[in-house]
Amino acid sequence: MTLNDAVITTTLPATDLARAKQFYQDTLGLAIVLEMEAHIMFRTSAGSQIMLYPRGATTADHTVCSFDVPDVEAAVAELRGQGVTFEEYDMPGLKTVNGIATIGDQKAAWFKDTEGNILGIGETMK
């Protein structure tokens, strides 16, 4: 077995595990596959995993997890309907319009979870 055959799990800190659980389960629609006092594991139908664990606030100022979707605009619209607020960026090489950036022939968007972790949505690479 090589790492190329492995499922990747993103591990994210949560200052309020119950609040984060509600966001990932109810707002993002991820399924809980394991819940313990020390962590909660979610899995997408595609096999990706996110593990939340209790810890102090994160200091990461970069994307810690990104979801590949076939249509960023549709995903953004759906998540906005769930109350998600998207980040706006205007810097050299990256400018969002209505929360969505166009990078070459790809589109991407970013939002924060309830714990301040930056999550991304990107169109599936063609």
C-alpha cells in the first residue's frame, strides 16, 4: 500500500465542539461516522473525511480544507441558502466577485466554519 491509495482525513480544531458539529452536520450536510468525547469524524459520500477535535482557537490564515465540486456557483448558492457567508478577497492574483474567484479556467470560493477555520470550494479539475 502506498499513500496514493489512502483516504485523506483533514483534522480541524474546534473551540466549541457542539457548535462545530451542528455546522458540519446541519449546514454542510456531512455524515457523522464516529463520535467520541475527544473527536467527531465526518465523511462525505465521496469518501473524504474531516475530524474535529476540541482545542483552543486556530491561528491558521490559509485554507485548511477544500471541497471539489462540479459547479462552484451552484455550491455557493446552496450554502448561502444555509446561512454560510463567503469571504471576499482583493489581492494580486486573487480577486473575488460576489464571493467567487476565477483562477484560469477554474472557480473557487472560501468561507469560515464556526471555529474560524477557512474552508474552500473549488471546481473539480478538468
